[in-house]
Amino acid sequence: MVDRITALLNSFHLKVSSTPIDHANLACLQDPLLGNVELVFSPRSFGIDPKERYVLFSLRVNFGISSSPLLAALPDQIVEKICPKGDLASVVSLLKSEHETGKCGAPVILSRLGDVLVVSILRMQLDRGVATPGLLAGLANPRISKAIVAMHEAPGKSWQNSHLAKIAGLSHTRFKELFSELVGETPARYLRRWRLTLARMELENGQRVKSVAHRYGYRAPDAFSRAFVKEFGVRPTESAMLSSGT
């Protein structure tokens, strides 16, 4: 089975930490009357309204970048009901316990368990299938996901549609049609956006423009700069400046 999540998340700097509910984007809430427990995850915004429910714990999930195919593909809000015998119940129980006791090392444990919780939520989205075009819809398809994972694992490779179609086990024409239908853009457009997303993150982490451009398949710095400006509205050098605080 193709691992649809690991290469994607390894490309970012996922960080999960405990935080008050008004700064959180992932919270576990319990109905005071019925006792029902649910997770509320808002990937792109912070501050969750508990709506008179008990807050069992609240977390801040940061993917290390403000714009990515993953964040764009996720719904504005994900709500998962916690079944006492379900897969998430044990993780939620451990997080609740660490949050309440505040023992030595609790922040580290909360962070690690938070990682597990986020990956579990993403798994559930993929396993259910996704109706809206985007990255998750592509990853939910058993054939297209193989091509997307290949791009995630080797973004600097000179991918051609024929190579990707072979990985997906589809004809060239059918691959392009199905990819565009599910992901909402062509394979070439997705690959370009994925490369530029990773490039932007590396520039903001202090990497040099020329080396980043070369790593992601741009032999000419000018071509990289034009593509970067078209995608993000700023020059690569301006993103690089963020790492130095200038």
C-alpha cells in the first residue's frame, strides 16, 4: 500500500503545542449534558469557540508554512466525533490526561501525541474519500495517489506525464484527465506549485536562492524568479529576507 501522508508531512515542519482555546485550531470538546466528545480542527484559522462545551484540551497545529496544497485542500473545519471504542479514543484520553496533570515533560508528550492526532485526522479524511477537487481527493484515489506520492518524494526530478501515468497504471490521456478532475489542476501545474511551495519554505529558512532554484529543477535563476513571483506575488529574494528578519 502506498504511504500517502509521510512524504507530504515530512516536507513541512509540523509542530503541535498546547495553547489556550482562543489561540488554538484543534480542540477536544465535551457536551456537559450528553457527555459526547468531539474534535474540532480548523487548519487555516486560530481561535475556537467551545459553545458552552467543556474544553478537554486545546492545541495549536502549525504546518510550518502559511500556503500549501495540503492546507488549501483541507476543509475550513473538520469535526470528528470520538467513539469510546474508536481509534482516536486512546490518543484523546492520553492527551486529556497530560493536559490535566501537567507533569514533567508534559509539553513534549502533548506535542508527540498531537502529531499522532493530526495524522489520524488526515487518514480519516482520505479513507472516507473527498468530493471536492484538491490534493486530498487525489490522494484518496488509489491510482492518482501513486503519482502524487512520487512527486512528493522526489520533487526535483524531471517528471514527465508519461512517467507519472506509468506509475499510476493509466494511459497518458486518462491519467491527465483523471488527475485534473480530482486535483483541480494539471499534473504539471501541481508539480510546479509543489516545488515552489517547498522552495519558499527553504528560502524562509535561510537557504540561498540559487541553490534552491537548482534543487527544484530551475537551471536559470530568472526563470525561477518569474515562476515564484507569479505564484506568490513576491520575489525569491524577498522571501529569503524573512529568514534574516530584514
